[in-house]
Amino acid sequence: FKKAQEEKTSSLESNQALQRKLVEYLRTVKKSDEQKDAEKSVTDQDARYFKCLAQVNELRDEMARLRSQYDKTAMEMKKRFEDKEKKAQEIKDAFIEFKRWKEVGSANNC
């Protein structure tokens, strides 16, 4: 019986020593995993940052292209408007001149 208790005590001590070693091992593995995760996280963040920068640059280029296109369209519309306004003024002036000729003609007939 005494021999069994000694074996039990020795097994418990051995078990505790092995558990301490296991805890230390798991801590180092966990730390290395955390470091890998941290490195991976930094790498992922860098990749996402550069991807975001690329998208910002693409959107700025697109905005500049659209702005240029809209400015061109606005200038064309402004020119057409000015041309039509000039034509309308010419028609108005011609109509006024026609009215004058008509009044002069009717005044001469009297």
C-alpha cells in the first residue's frame, strides 16, 4: 500500500512537472501565433491601404475626366445658346425693320 502511495505521489509530481512544461510550451506557441497574426495583420493592413489608395487615385482620375467632359459639353451648349440668341436678335431686328418699312410705305400711300 505504501509503495502504491509513493508511486501515486511520484506520478502526481511528474504530472505537475509535465503540465508546467506544457503550459510553457503553449505560451510560446501562442506568442509565436500572435506574432504571426500581428505580422499578417500589418501586411493585410498595408495591402488594404495601398488598394484603397489605388481606388482613390482611380476615382480622382475618373472625376477629372468627367469634369473635363462636362465642361466641354457646357461650353458647346453655351455656344449653341449664344448662336441661337444671336439668330433670334437678327430675326427681331429684321422684323422691326420690316415694320418700319411697312409704316413708311403706308405713310407714303396716304
